[in-house]
Amino acid sequence: MAHYLFRARYSQQGIQGVLKEGAASRLKAINDLVASVGGQVEAAYWAFGDDDFIMIAELPGNAAAAAAATRVSASGVGGVTTTVLLTAADVDEARGVGVTYRPPGA
């Protein structure tokens, strides 16, 4: 299965929900969401800065990742940015793929 990094920023409504329900309650909801698309949460953290919540999850593929992220974003409680994570084996496989490319201006 593939790994994904999800970064979320809460709306005012979203952070009010965390304050009302508590972080442990929200973490259960997040675990349930990820399980519902066939995955599992590997790490989850609340954070200061540009992101309010960061999670690494293992999911069956891009469709599952998109389904989870879009449902959260569509709810209005925050926005989600998703990054596909690559293993060393993935990068080595990519190294072996023949590519034709001309840089701009070359």
C-alpha cells in the first residue's frame, strides 16, 4: 500500500469542534475515516504554524487518499493538502524509467 502525508488547517468551525469534543475524540474519528477507505493511520499530530494537524497514513491508493481528503475539505471544517510519499524502492524504480525531456530554453 502507498503512504500519504496529510496536512490540515482548521476553519474556525473546525477548531471549535476540536475544543468541544477533545483531540482524542477527533483522533478516533480520523482513524475511522482512514479505516473506511481501507487504510490505517501511522502517525498523527497537532501542530503550531501553517498546519494545525499532520498525519501519515497507509492507504490502498490515490483514489482512497482523494476520497478521504475531499470529504474532509467538503465538510467545511478545514482544508487538506495531500502529498504522496515515496520509499527508496519507489525512487530507485523511477531512476530506471527512460525519460525524454528538453529543459526550457535548451
